[in-house]
Amino acid sequence: MKMASFVGERDGRQFEITVDIGQPYQWGTDPEEWACQVALRGLHENLPDVHGLDAFQAFCLAARFVLTLLA
């Protein structure tokens, strides 16, 4: 799910950053482990999925992770 696009700047060059946070999904066979895919296209490639104890926590942690990387 595309959340937002931003313009970043590095070494005087501008580039597009696209933030994607996926829909939470149950991880493996444990009913108490959920995950969200995260992508910051243009800034960080191949980010790991973010895990939480339920769908809401996984999504919140994914959003916080994105904000931390953008900061």
C-alpha cells in the first residue's frame, strides 16, 4: 500500500522517496506474531518486515520504523 511520496536531497541532488507500508499479516504458525512489509524506495532498499504481537502493533511499529529512517 503506497502511503506517501517525498522529495529527498543528497549531495545537492533531489530524488523521490516513496513510503510503502503493507497490510499486517500473520507470521508463521504463531497466532501472536504479525508482520508488516516496509519499503522506502529511493532511500533504503530491502528493508526487513516489522513484527509485532498483533496486527495493530505490527502496523504501528512499521510506521515508527519509517519515521525513524526518514529522520
